[in-house]
Amino acid sequence: MKVFKFGGASVKDPAGVINLRKILALYPEESILIVVSAMGKSTNKLEAVVQSWFTSQQPECIEHIEELRFYHQELIRGLDLSHAEQFELIRRADVHFDQLRELTKLACYTNYNENYDQVVAFGELISTTILSEYLNRKGITNSWLDAREYVVTNDTFRDARVQWADTQKRIESLKSEQGLKAGINITQGFIGRVKDKALTTTLGREGSDFTASIFAFCLGARDLTIWKDVPGVLNADPKLFPFAEKIDELSYEEAVEMTYYGASVIHPKTIKPLQNKGIALYVKSFLNPEAPGTVIKQLDKHKSPPCIIVKKNQCLISFAARDFSFIAEESLSFIFGELYKLGMKAHLTQNSAISFVICVDDDPFKIEPFLKAVGDNFDIKSENKLSVWTIRHHSERLEKGLIQGKTVLLEQRNRHTVQYVLR
Ligand code: ASP
Ligand code: MG
């Protein structure tokens, strides 16, 4: 069994869906589980639906749903199917749109995140329905699976944690009951369900890679391929650094480090389950499916290539003690406690006896309440519009060239990594 993951960008228009079929045709003999995200920017649009539902703006809510319905209908009309077949696909998609409309007519409960997950999941349900029906009509017979039956989570809506033992059991039963057919199976990324409840959850934005990894792990898949609009994992963002190159091979460890420092090519939670079972991860271009891409696997004594990761939109916050005390364990645990409560991540930290500095995403919805919570205890300064540059496996020459002419506010280095906060 192989697992493929196709993201929203790969199925954003009719050409993308047709291309997906052509990629599958390259693997005629294989059993493949395909994990698919919502088409194009549907998830963003569904977030707008949630927003208007939550604020009781019924006309806006209906308008957003209609726009989304129109987008999917246009996509279906562009597919290489007869009119009757297109009509049938539109009807199938409409089943979901009707449910979505009915849901948003109800009064919404007070938990925003819970509402959010019930609505936003429709993006994946609709995309997989269209795809599965399309492929069936093009002779690629497949089974549609509801990922919520298999991915069991806790009830931390919008950032649900996988309950691995239950998930493993469900996916194993899928295997043994022959629910999982030889050939092609299609399911949704990003979504799961609270154990023993009828409530849908999501794994966090861009979580479909992680779903693919969950299925690959529990199925003991031979490999996982993530199909992207780039040739593979690159050693820098080509929009910022024209010299960026594709990396042919990466170790699991290095891939984990890269995603930790902010490389956005793969969702950070994807690698670990694969590493635990030694399942290879291919990152390949859906525009050039026969090119080798990047493979992430067990590599011993591998020399990792230099790479640069830029995190933009960062805010540097520094804390100084008001009294004569040191910033030590007690104050640090207080600061981290507040970060944790707000779901904030400290991307970089540095401390001296009387001061402490952290770098976080510049999200005013989080920073403001954070500063309010900690403000009484310290003198605080903050500066935003900064970026954090992480260079792995740096050479002096590379580093010098990169930061030339920039204002370095903070620098931190260890054996494999150097990080700069730049203005
Ligand atoms: N559709 C979800 C999102 O846009 C999940 C994903 O694409 O991985 O965040
Ligand atoms: Mg996506």
C-alpha cells in the first residue's frame, strides 16, 4: 500500500483534477490510499462562513456558501465529463452544501472552535466527493472513506490531538474488514472525530500532511508521497534566494529540524510517525510527476546540505525584572505558562540574569492578551516586523554574504545552527 497526499493547490481547478488522474495512471498496479485537502482556498472561505455564522450575519453566511458552491460547480463543469455526468457530480456536491446550509441555520453554540471544526471540515468532504466520483467515471474505480471514522482525536477543537491507540485499532479494522479495497481509496486530510461523540475535529491548518502520515503509519504503508507545486524540498525559499536548490535526500532528523525552524514545505508533525516505522517520504512535483523529487528516509552518517529558513512577521519581546530579582525558573515558568495558555510558540529565546527575550509570531490577537497577562510583573519592550533567519550547516562565507547590510538584533548559534533576528 502506498499513501499519496494532494493539497488544495493541486486540485484548485479542473486542470489540477485531470492531472491527478494522470498521475494515478502512472501507478496502475498499486494499491493507493489518497488523502486530499479542500480545493484551492476553500478552507479560507469556510472560515468566513464560520465568522458570519458566529456573529449571526445570516445573509453574509449564505453568500459565502453560495460563492463556494459556485466555485465547485465551475470546477466540475471544466472536467472532461459528459453534461449528464457533470450534473450528477454537482448533485453529489450539493448534498454537502445542503447540510452546510442547514447547519448554519441553527443557533451556534458558544464554543467558537467547536463551531469552526463542524463547518470547515466540509471543504475536505466536498473535495473528496468530487474527486472520487470523477475518478469512478473515468474508469479509476475507488472507495470513498470518511476519515472521521478512523482518525480518533480528543476535543481540542481546531488543534485536535490524535488518540493513537484508538486510531490504530480503527485503521486496522479497516484493513481486516476489507473496507480498504485493493486499488484506489480516497479520504480527507485534516479532519477527525472526538472519540464516542458525533463531533468533527480538525488537526490545525495545513494538517492534511499529518493525516497522510497517520494513515501511512497505521497501515504500515510502503511509502508516502506528498505531491506539491515545487520540485521537492529546497534548501531555501526560491522567492527570497534565487540560488535555492532541490535537496535529493534528507534524513528524518534533518527534515524534523527544518520544519521545526519554520520550513513550510511539510507540516511539522508529519515526519515523526514515518520515522518510527521507517516509512520513506517522497516530496514530488505534481507538475513533473516522473521527476525523482526529494526522499526523506533513514540515512546514516549523512552530510546534510546547508539550508536557510526565514520566518517573517516576528515580534521580539524582552522582559526585564522590575525589582532586584533575577529572571529565573519562577518567572520563566510564569512566562511560558502564559504563552502556553494562548497557544503561542517561542521560536527563539535568550536569557541573562536580569533579562529574557523571546521571538514569537506577530499575531496581535495573541500578543495583546499575552502582554496584558505578564505586563504587571516585568518591564517589557517589544518590536515587530522582524524576521528570524535560521541557517543550518552554515559556513562562515554563506553567513557573511547573507546578513550583509542587515541589522542584527540578536544572534544565537550552536554546532549545526545559527539564528539571527533581523530588522
Ligand atoms: N484544508 C486545510 C487547510 O487549508 C488543511 C490542509 O490543506 O492541509 O488548512
Ligand atoms: Mg493546504
